[in-house]
Amino acid sequence: MKVAYVFSTSGHTASYKLGKMILPQLEEDRHGVQVVGLFFFDDNTYILRTGDPVGERLAKVAAEQGILLMMCDQCALERGLAEGEVGNCRVSGTVAGVQVGCFPDLYAALSGNPPDHVITL
């Protein structure tokens, strides 16, 4: 089974649920499903900053396992993690492999390897 996670809950959902639960399982190859994508909103985007310990670990796992890392373009722009304008921006100051976009970009990026389920945290 393939899943994609959307981190949308305010606060630090990504650092806690991803960093302390999901990421260790991915690193130890015991998560139980194939994760094909992670999409970040609001302050959850901060985990993808260059130098963030969880973000750096995540970037490594994503590269090894072919996991899409994407953050909301508006959220990234507001937090200084992208440059440009909504609908036409690029990441800035993030760990390797991060993309930025909106739902149509997410759908396009996952179209070659679509998830069976999308889980929102």
C-alpha cells in the first residue's frame, strides 16, 4: 500500500509526529507502507530548513526511498523558504530535494506514483 502524508495541523505536527514517530520507522524500514509523498503547510514547513536535524534526516530518507517532499508555496513564501511569487516560486534555504507548489503541483508530482491513501496530520 502507498500513502502520502499532508502535515496541515497548526503547531509543530511535523517535528513531533513525523520526527518522533514516522521518520524513525522509515529509517528502520518498519513503517509498514510505502510513503510516496509528504506535503507541508504552515509552520510545519520549518522542518525543511537547511540545518534542521529532522529535516536533514528526512531529506536523506526521501532521497533513498523516492519520497516526494513538497511544501505549500504560500506557506513557504511567508516563512522565507521560497522566493518569487505564488504560483511561480522556488525553494530557498531548504534541505535537498524539496519542491514547492500548490495542490495541482502536488497532484502532478505524484501522478507517476500515486498513493492509495492520503493521511492528513
